[in-house]
Amino acid sequence: MNKYHLLLMVAVVFALPIVIAKLILQQQWYQGGVTNRGQLLQPAITVTAFSKPQTWQLIYWLPPTCDERCQGALFNLRQVPQAAGADSVRLQSVVLVADQPTSSNALLQGLELRQVSGLLRQQLIQLEYGLTSIYIADPHGNMLMAYPLVVGEKAILMQGKDVLRDLKRLLKVSKIG
């Protein structure tokens, strides 16, 4: 009987952590950590117009009038590729416009302007974050992450750091660009 108690004790010692872990996961008591700062788009949206080999893109829709949130987004679109260092050749900031922009040329300096159709605009409106976000698109044209626009100098700077951090991680692990 002593051998069986010992064998049972050994089995309990090894099985108990597995049973506890399964219980914790099933009851959703554990919240796994995330490393991304932006909002993942589930599922990723593929827009063939954004497909550009070897180039990751920061995409933003320029509204008719550029308020503080818009100016912050344009600031981040100019600064993030510069802050990426050696990876800046793999990044491009794209500002989508429906017609000629009414914003100051100084705000748009260094950014690629791309005129888009109403159909693409409708696709973007239907996204969870709509037209008021900065999006990251991979070289295949998959829009992966969104960064809803923020107000305030500190919040805009923090958002730029968040975008840069996520982009650096994506570029590091990327096999496609």
C-alpha cells in the first residue's frame, strides 16, 4: 500500500499544475499580455491599392478641414519614418485625399498624397475606426493596425512613439518587406 501512496503522490504533484492551469484558462481568469500599442484589425483588411513591394505604409485619410487631431496625425506621419533609422527606407507615409487638399502645404511636406476613389473611401468608413485613424499596411496591402487619433501635444507624441514601437517590431519580424 505504501508504494501506491507514493505513486499517487507523484502523479498528483505532476498533474495538479496542469489541472489548475486548464481551470484558470477555461474560467478566463488570466488575461494574456499584449505587446502591440495599436488596435489590431480583426480580420486584416486587404486593399490592393496599398500593395507596394518591400514597403510598409502609414496611411491616413485627410479630412476637408484639418483640426488638431489631423495636424497631430500628419506630424506623426512625417516623424515616425525619420525616427525608424535604417528601416526608414522600408516605410512610406501616405495621405489619402478625395480631391485637392485645402490644408497648408507645410503640413503635407514630405508626405505622399494619393487621390482615391469613393469606393475606397467607403471601404475605409466601414472599418471599426473609420477615417479618423492612422493605419499600418504591409507590402501586400493588408491593413493590420489602427491608431485612433488623439488630442493634445503629449498624447500625439505618445501615439507617435507607439506607432514607431509597433512598426519596429513588425519590420524586425517581417519576411515580406
